[in-house]
Amino acid sequence: MIHNQKVVFGLGLEAGVHQASEMIRHARLADDAGLDLVSVGDHPYFAERIDAYAALGFILGATNNITGAVIMTNLLSRPAPILARTITGLSTLSGGRIVLGLGAGGMQEEIVALGVPRLSPAERIRAMEEAITLVRALSGGGDPVTFDGEFYRVTELEPAAAPTPPIWAGTLGPKALAATGRQADGWIPGHLADWRSREVAEARPIVDEAAALAGRNPAEIATIYNVSGRISPEPLSRTRDEDGRWIGGGVTQWAEELTFAVLECDAAAFIYLLPPGESISDATIGLWAYGVVPAVREAIARR
């Protein structure tokens, strides 16, 4: 199949307090290299992590062209009306360089430790849907918003003039996937599941069916992959483990695999990242930004 949309290439940044200077420097390297997006994680219950939206403000202020995202926003600790103001404020300050990544909240005990009310898994999904509705209503201008939902209520609140950002949902499970299909602009599979995985093969049809039932075009919901693994200048003997999970490869192997993901599996974005606490070397960023990414872009452009 032919892919006509621009494919987004990103870099997941370090988020530890001890990694603050690396985070900003690597954001600038990504910006200078022509990458499309940088992301930070959101774990406000961990003191050793920098607050995600505080970090994102610094990152956007330190860069010129690259888009920023929190993947995924810890929604339960960031009330949707305030999150809407945060997102539209960052959009205004950065010239629209923002994506809103949302999840239903996976680390429940840690979230509750913040003093946030405990919600059941089904309630967390409904709260995510309400949050997306509110963010859309409170951006892009228009009439005052009154919303009386199960989890959020606002009265005669003026929407911000900034446009609604793209909204990406990181979801697992049938109900959350269906909510993604009804509400989101993009879907991020969980647990680093990739385009060849059974998880994606089983989950994406649920997103598509829910989108169609809601009167949406499923093809307009992008699939965004967090990718990890070694990037080597030379080919490696193995690129997947015994369970079929991608573990990395040489620049050419990465480029061939991601090109396949775009052209045959409709992948729309790739964000390269390492596990929390690890630091991405400048050499790895260089191989990703100046080796893998241009090769994939060139291969896509030829089709």
C-alpha cells in the first residue's frame, strides 16, 4: 500500500532529575537534526523524575522547530480543564508545537498515593473519554463551555484560542481501545508492541471498528510506535528475540524494518527511546537521526 501522510520520527528524552542537562541537550540535538518530535514520560509520584510538563516547557523554549509531547500524560493527577489550559498555553508559547498524549492511568497504587481518588479500570477509561471531549471543547475558540460529566464539570468556561492539538491515546484492553477509536487522533500500542506483534494485530481492529461505529474514518487514526533496541552502524546477526520482539539491528536493518512498517502496516510515527533511567548516547542519537530516519524517509518517498 502507498503511504501518503508524513511519517513522524521522534526521540524519547531522559526524565531523571540527574539527567536534566542531558534532556535539554538531546532535545536540541534532535531539533538540529530535523527530527519531528521529542517526548518525555509523566510519573509525578516519583521524586527522582522531573515533572513532565515543567520539562516540556523548558524543552519547547530551548528548541525552534521540533514538536513536544508528554507520552503519556498522567491524566488522573492532572484534571482535564487544567490540562486543557496547560496544553493550549504551551501551544501558544511554542507556535503550535505540541501533541497531547493521554492514557487512562496504568500505575494505580502510585497514582492513589498522590491523593487522587481511586477509580476502577472502567472508570479510568470513561474519565479519559471525558478529558478528550473537554480538551477539544476548551481549545480552538468558540462559545463558553458548560460540561456536566461523570468526572469533570465546568461552567461557562471560555475556550482558549489555540487550536486543538493532535491527541494520541496509549491504550490496552478492548474498552480502552474502543475509546481510542471513538475519540483520539492517534493510538500508541502498549509495552513496545510493534507492527509485527500479535498484540497490534488483535488490537487495531477494535480501534477501527469503534471509529467506524462513531462515524469516523479509521484510516485517520494514526498508529504511533515507541521503539527501542540497539542501533549499530553494521548489521547484527539477530534483530528479534525468541518471542519475536524487536531488539534492534544495524542502520540498514532498522531502515528496512521501519520502511516495511510504514508501507505494509500503516505505521505513522516512530519514537526511539530507552528504558527509564538509561541515557541515550550522542552516537545513538546520531545513528537514529542521521542514519535510520533519512533512509526511511527516502525509501518512503520513492514509493
